[in-house]
Amino acid sequence: MKKLFTVFLIVCLSFIFSCSSGKNSSKKHEKKGDNSEIGYVEIEGGETLKVYGYSKDSEVARKMKMLDMDFIDCYQATVKTGEAENINIDFALNIDDEGFFETIEFEKMKSKNANKIAKCIKKEMEQIGVRPGNSRDADFHLSYKIVKERHKEKEKHKINDLRSQTIASLAKMKKFKECFDNRKAKNPKLQGKFTLKFTIDPDGEVYDIKLRNNTFTDKYVINCTVEKLEDTVFPKGDSDDEVEVNFDYTATSDNPRPDKPRKSLSL
């Protein structure tokens, strides 16, 4: 009798444990499935935002995730450099029995960017639908949250970092002055100035070099400077930097400037 009671007790405890673990795993599954993160938005000004979307209607939540790139495109097309902001938009949806959004409404917000983004997204929502069934009302909450701020303080004192110091002293570097000095030995009257506009990537590599405001009649100095610039590696930075550097080489008092300066030169 004691053995039967023991077996009965073990069976009951096993059943209770299995039910309890089943509930816990169900809760874990629900929590895992409730992931409202949709994607990332990167702004030219340097900010990064996360995009979240949530709806109590699971079918709506699933469908909205398919618009992830549209949410990102609408934000990037609306928000200008330096205007990144946290934005929350609440949509009220009415779904007909065929699964289409019969009405899509949102309350007007104080932020002009938020209203423009909401209108942009509304157009994309009108192109999709959910599974056919009973007509119903649903909601969808969309949120853009800044997770990486632009380093305004660093930009304010940018000249103090090593990368900016290197850019500021570029025209005075010996290797670039040699391009002019070597040519001037053959042509004492040589003088002029030009501007090189180029971009430095985060790793310090130079690309997209363009010539501006050239007054040199001899292209050797410019070509030499460009070649040395292409081989220059700058200190690493957080983002791409578009830079303009002026190279101004003045003749001595007994070597006047050329009478007919050349304004531009194709590289």
C-alpha cells in the first residue's frame, strides 16, 4: 500500500512539475516573440536611431515589420542633418473583412518632421493588407529612438584632435613643399596657389580628390601634391571628413607673379 502511495505521489509531482515548466516555457516564448525592434536609421549628421514598432494585433505587428526599409527611408528622406529627434507616432487602423486598411489615422504632432514621416508611412501602409477575416480596429505604435548622439562638443573643439591638427598643417608639410621647391629650381618665377578638396574615410584613407581655384601654369606641382596626398594616411576618425586645403606658394620679390594665371586645370 505504501509503495502504491509513493508511486501515486511521484506521478502527481511529475504532472505538476511538467505543467509548471510548460507555463514558464510558454511565457518565455511569448516574451521572445514580443520583440518590437524593427531596424536602424543612420543620419548624415552622425546620429544612429533604433526603430521600434508594436501592436496588440499580432497580425498587424507581423505585417508592419515587412515595412522596415520604408520606415527607415521615410525618416532619412525627411530629417535633415543636425535635426535628428526621438519621434513617436500612434496609428489608429480600421481593417475591413478583406484584410485591407480601410482607414489609417494619426493625431497631428508638434514636430513637423513627425507629421511628414507619418504621412510618408501612411502611404506605404495603404499598399499592404493582413489576412482576411472579421473587420476590426487595431493600433500600431511606431518609435524612433536615438541611441548614438552626434558628438557636438567634440565638433566644437575639433581642431584639438590629432586628425584635425594634421589637416590644418597639411600645406606646411615638407613633403608637399618639396613639390614646389623642386620645380622652382628649374623655374625661379614659378608661383601660384590652388585648393584641393578631398574626403578622408574613418580609417584615414584619402579619396575623391578635386582641384579648385588653380593659378599655376605648370601642372607638375599639382600632380606631385596629389600623388603625395593619395599616399598620406590620416589619423582615424569617427566618420568621413570632407576637407578643403589651400596650397599657396608665393614668389620672392624679384620673381613677380605670372601675368596670365590659369584659373582651372583638369586632373
